[in-house]
Amino acid sequence: MDSHLGLNIQAPLDPSMEGVDLTIQQSFKLVPWMSWDEWCFVKDALFSSSFSEVSAAIRRVAMWRSRGCIPVAVDVTASIIEIRQKDPFFRNVIDGNAEQSEEMLSMLYSMAIMRLVNGVVERTRKKNEISIAEAADAIDLPRMLIDVRHEGSHRELPSLPLVRLASSKALDWLKSYYWQPQKSSFFVGSDVTTNLRKEIKQKLLELASSLNVNRSTQSSSLLKRKHSKKDIAKAVKNVLRLYSSDSSEVATIVIEMLLKVSESLGLSKVGYNSESEGNDVQSGHDWKAIILKLSCKEPELLPTLLRVVLNKYVIQKNGEEYLSSQNIAQSCQIDQLACLFEWLLDILKHVQPKMSGGKPERSFNLPDATLFECLHKCVMASSLGDNQLFPSALVLAEMMGNSALADKLLKLSLLSVNAEADIEEFSSNSDSGSFFSAQEDSIHQATEDFELFKSSCPRNSNVKLRENPVEPKRRWKVVNSWKQCPIGMLPHAIGFSGRLPVLDINDDTEETETPNGSDQDERGQSRRKREPEHDVAIIDDSSLKRMRETTWNCESDNSTLEGLTGHLMIDGFWKKVSEDELNAISSAIKVWGLPLNLPTVSHLQAPLRCSSTKGASQPTSVG
Amino acid sequence: MAEEIIIPEEWSNAADTIAYGSTTMVALVCGPKNSGKTTFSRHLLNVLLQRYKKVAYLDTDVGQPEFTTPGLLSLTVLDKVTPDLTIPCLKTPERCFFFGDTSSKRDPTTYMTYIFALYDYYRKLYCQFSKSESSDVARVPLVINTPGWVKGVGYDILVDMLKYISPTHVIKICISAARKNLPAGTFWLTDGVDTPPVSVLELNSARRDSYNRSLLVQKDARLFRDLRMIAYFRQCFPSNKNITTIKELAHALAAHPPYEISISDIKIKHLHCQVPKSETFYSLNATIVGLAVSTEDCKDMPHCLGLGIVRGIDTFSHVLYVITPVPLHNLEKVDLLLQGFLEIPSSLLQVQGCKSPYMSGDVLPVN
């Protein structure tokens, strides 16, 4: 397999790139973090006072190092903080049970400081024209650090009290030299990004104003109207040009602007960010006109906007889970996002032609797959623990003309509403006895619903029965379908910009084996992590959720299930389970107050892994 | 790279001497950086291929290897003359290890182990039959190219390597700046130890200015490495597919249906960096990995079948998405992903409208 380069080596920098893109592309830099959110998490956690948060940040930086493009300032900051974590002096531990000898600690500190001085200063000074000290002075690096470097490399090892002091100075300096400027720099945005964003904003405003002119001149002369029409066409074209070069940036800006004026859109329930800049497009009506206008030329715009909102929503939701302190502003924004989604959907409804007599005439035609993807995401987002998007999911189902689906969704939403009501009841009521009986009732109710579902489900299900395959299993295969998306992201059904993956290790990765009772316990625990204060409530939440998911996964009727006795659906596949294990599972379920009998359990499609996976891998379960 | 290749008379005479000598030769080429080692090796390969049917090539330069991407140590067997010495080309090696960095300094011990294993493999494959029965055609000479080691860790490694392999010919290329050259003579031998005979050829670097000073051909090492990677992943597409610029390739890669592999079917090893288990996927996403086979017989030395880009990870569906030019039938054996410090060329990550999240526009210039 010989292969010549097949690429033009003489011109590796690709002169074919055009104008503005060239400047943009060249100024991007490879970084080890996937988003600035990740960077911010590390920044906040590194300098936090919580030992576990600091440890998490240090782990993250260790991972950044493995990616090979870590800025030296980040590297050294994490090193110094890691050393301080090992130093009893900074851990406020009184007993002298130190892991490291003082000698070792001095050595570690000295090395970190040497690396800081050399790593940062060497880069700023040209060869040997000026001394290290002069160069350090130029960037306000404390003189003490230079001295430690010098002593450490050429003389006696600096004393521990000295290097401890130096480490504090170093951290302060790093904060002011790297962490804070970097943070403000991406908040404001670098020149290139700012310019691009400015341009997008400006073009959008131009479009808005030209539309406004058009409206106000409707009564005036034909000539004037013609003129303003021309303006509109030009403005639309300008925006679309930007859209085609960076669709996600445009969509993000539109959403940001929309969120700013959310009050006038009639979206926001709580006053959030009420101050708006003078130039902004003010009224919801204007925005609607803009989006309609653009959508006529670019049908992908609306789906892209919907996706951006959904992504933002999911990120915020996820953020709620793992970020410690939650402020009201954020949950407020979640509400806004949900409302904005509805609002956009409303526009989409206007544009998308109604199904007329089964055969739709479509000028603006979004494939059902696109709608389905949106719907799917809505439901997935809802599985994160609330139902704000359910109404939108229903609208989507209706738009697809799938009343059966809408019906199912309605039931599903009712089910989860019940579940929530119960939890609330419990948290306000400390009497566990009445709680359990209420709980039992609701589970019975759910079981009945489930039975009802089973009997009403169509027979066209395709249950995957995974037995020992006859053919040797192939580990590697080309994916069945793929959509262009950036490297490092996962494809998204809509658009090319992809979605960010969730990269946290799923603890149950190894659990493709048959599960047993203890596994379930573990899962209960992992769920519990979300809201540690309400342990009991969460356990019950999870068991209820399991019932909910059970219904959600109902895709087979009784006759199919018959052949599956002794199987459990785990992660979307039917797996053989032994009697003992079933017993174990059923007793585990009893813990939560529902005396289930064994046959039911064996039919129960207990989704033993994170429920959302299933939705992802088996969209058939809805439709 | 585009510069004309000069083969001085001294060089071609040396190559002829080596190629038409009586013994099956193992020739090692060494000398300072940019002195022309690779050019001489290429020339020697071509001269040898006129006499022998096959010639083996052991590449120990992990930074700028001849026939593979950077980060790999490989033994390649050639059977065709390369007519144009200016165009580097990729070949599938006979055997290959993933070292995972562009300098041997990262882990000298492992580096040496791999090189010895490759040499042993060569011996086993091509030097088993007795010398008498083998005709010229059947014999397979070996050319070893080295990085520009003249001092420090690299020098120590070179000495160990020379001792272990004991080549029949050592070609030392010298430049005019004497102190940057390797020591004269058989510098790796300790006095009083019996060793097989070796001929040392000291050659002057090819390019000289009017004062007879060596002109070193400065290469942009980083650019070279990026181009190598780019050329390697170009092989994901049929050669007749119209991809002529890096931009087009980046675009094609973003749209290319990757391979998928279940997370439970693959092991992951970070070679040069300790990565907490919880961070594994963060570490892997959008990086270049070695695709390796962990064989039963030599557990610590998984051989490498090629490189891949982990282009996405879906922890919900428990699959990794990998782009690689390694054909499926070979890929099936791969059960181990090795992560080193091979940086993915940033030009492959910035596709218009499809920019990787790891490319950021707001990075402070200070670092």
C-alpha cells in the first residue's frame, strides 16, 4: 500500500482560502479543553477552598496534559496547587502525619517555580539580549520567584518556608497574568471572534431596520416600497452569507439576542436581564418577521435555532446536576429557554404547511426526520428531570401528523407529573408511612398504565433478542449512517455543527453482564448524587422513574414477551437472567415498597442503565 | 524539501562499496541533524535494490521517519526503487511499534526495547538460513537510519544500539563544525572487547558553501510532521478521489463515516502521561491514537497496525468513533488504543462551518 502524498506540499498553507476566512482560521489555536465552560470549571475549582473540588480540577488538568497542548501557565498552576495539597501547612492539618518529608516538599516547590519562571519568562525574552531578571520585571513576575529559581538550580535547596511563600506569590501572579486576563478575554471575545460577532449582529440589525422601514412605508409610494424591498433582499443576503460560513455562530447570536428581549417576546416569567441595549431589535414581532424572512431562503435556520436552544437547555440542565452552587439566574434561564423553544416552534408551525388530506403541498418542507430529531431531543431533555419541554414535544408530534405519538406522549407526561407530585408531597411530609402508601398507590397506578400500554401496543414491534451470535462477532464496523460534524463532536440530525459529547465515564460501563441486586443499589446511589440532601426522596424518584421508563420502552406486546421469560431488557438488549438473579432484583425492588411478584419482574423491561441511552438508540420505541 | 537532491561522488562511491561488498550487510547511518542522513539512506536503498530483490529498512527516527508517520518505530521491507528522492512516501511497514512521541527522550528504555525487538524480528525473518546456501537474491540487507544524535541521552542510546546490533557498516556523516560531529572511529566499542569486524565510513555532508562549510538543510520539523499525518489520513480515501488541498481533506474527514467500536471491546492505554480513569474519554476525544494488537506472547509489546483519529465518543451508546486508513480486515485484530503525544494537525480540525471545539479563537497569546 504505497501512497504518495497526493497533496501539494509546496503550498501547505492552502492559498485557496478566501478573504475573511483566512484571518479567522489562522488565529484559532488548538486547546486541550472542549469549551470555555470546561476551562471555567477548572479555574473556579482550582482556586476553590474545597479539597474535593481542587482534586477534580487537578485531575482535569492531568487530562489536559495528556492532550499535549496545555498552556504552561495552566500546567504550573495545577502543579503548585497539587503540591500544596500534599503540604500539611496548607491543608490546616495539625498532626504531623505528612506524606512527604520537608526536603521533598521544598524540592517539589522549587521545581514547580523553576518551571514557571523558565516556562513563562523564556518565552517572552528574545535570546540573551536581556537577563532573566529584567524579563521577569517586564511582566511583573515577583523577584522572589527568580531568586528561588536561581538558588534551586545553582545553590542550596531553598528552605520550605521560603518556597511556601513563593508558591503563594506565584499563584497570585498566575491569577493576574493568565487566569483573569484569559477569562475576560474570552468573555469579551478576541478580536477575530468579536469582529465576526459584531458583523453578524450588525447585519441582523440592518435586516430588522429595513423590515421596519418597509412596514412603515407600506402606505407610501410604490417606488419607495420597491426601494425598501431591495434593501431587505440585500440585508437578507448579507445575513445568509454569514450563516453559510458559520451557521452555529449566527444561530447562537440570534438566540442570545432573543433571550435579551425575551420579555417583549412574552417569554420570561421572571424579570431577567431586563436592560437592553438601545440598538437591539426590540419587539417580538420584529424578530418573528426576521426569522420568517430568513427561513424562506434558508429552511435550515429554524431547525438550527431550535437545536441551539435545546443544546443550551440540556447543557444548563446538566450543569445543574454537577455544578455545586446553583443560582436563581440559571434556573431562570432554563425557563426562558423552554419558552423560547415554544416560541420558535410556533413560528415553525406557521411556516410548515399543514398536512392537507394526507398529501401535503410543501413549499417549505422540513423532513419528518428533522422534526423527529427535535422531538426526540425534547423527550430526552425531559428525562433529565422535568417536563418543561413536554408541551413542545406534543406540538412537534402534532406537526408530524402523528396523533398516536402525541397520545402516547400525553400519557407519558401525565405519568411523570404524578411522579413529581408524589415526591413533592413527600418532601413536605415527613410521615414516611403515609408516604409509602401513597407511593405504593402510584406505583400500582403506573403498573396498570403499563399493562394498558402493553395491551394497546401494536404488534409490529421488533424486539432485539441477543443470543450467542453464530458468526464470530465483529468488533469494528463502519457506522451505518453518518453526518458531517466537527472532529471531537457527535453528529446531529440537523445541520453540520454537531453536538458536544458527554465524556464522563459511565460507571456501569462494565455492566453488560447480567445484573444483580447490588447493581441496582449502585444505580440508586448514582442517581442520588444529584440532590444529596433528599436521599430518600431520590431513591423513590429513581424507582418511579424506572416505572416511567418502563412504559416509555414498551414496544412489544404480550405474545412477544412470552418468548422472553427469563430475559431482562438491559440497555436496549434482551439478556438472559437466571432465576436467582431475578429473585435478587425483585427483592431489591421490594425495598422501595412495592411487593412485586416474580413473573411480573421477569416481564418487566427493567432499563438498568441510564434511561436516556435507550431513547437514543431506539427511536422506534416512540413511533 | 523542494530543494534539489545532491549526491556527491564520495557518497555514491560509498554506497557502491557497501552494496557490492561480500557480506550480507547491516548498515547504520548516523551523524548530526540536517547533515543528509536520510538522503544518503534513500540513495543507499536504491543502490541496494539494484543488487538485491528486497531491502529492509529499520527506522529509528521517531521524529521524522522515512516511510511512516511520526511516533512510530518500524521495519519496512522494500522491493522497488524510489526514483524520485524528493517525494517522501508512506509505506505499510512489515512490523511496527507505537512509541507515541517525536523524541526518544520521553522513554529511552521502551524505545530501545522496541528497536531491539524490530532488529530481532529482522534477524528471525531474513537471517535464519545459513550463509552459504543463500544467493544474493535471497539475502535481505538492512539499512538503519538514526536521528541526529551526537550527545546527551541520544548519544547514549546510539551507543547501546550500535553495541546490540553490531552493524557491518557504520556510515558517519560529518559536517564542517567539528564539535557537532560524532567522535571519530568506532566510538561505541570499549577496548578489549571482541567484536565482529565493522567498517566505518566517514563521509562529508553533501552541501558546502564556497568556504567548504557545511550547509545544513533546515527543515521545519513541525510542518514536516503535520504533513506526514495529513498524508497518512489522506489514505482514508481512494487515491482517485479529488482531494488536493488540506482544506478539502479536512472537510472530507469531517464527513467521513468512521468505524465504530464498542467501548467494552477495546482497551485504552496512555503511554506517557498519567490520566485519571474518570478523564479517559476527555483525554481521547479528537486525538491521534495508535491502533495496536495486544498479543498473547508479548504482552508489553503490542504491535501497531496504524494510526487513528478518535473523532467522537458516545458514552451513552458506549461506542468510540475512529477514523483510520487501516483496512477493516486488519482492523479487526485491533483491541488496544495507545495514546501518546502525537498532536493532531490543527489544519484538520478547522473546517469551515464545522470547526472542532478544540480550536479556540480566544486564547491569550501569552502562553
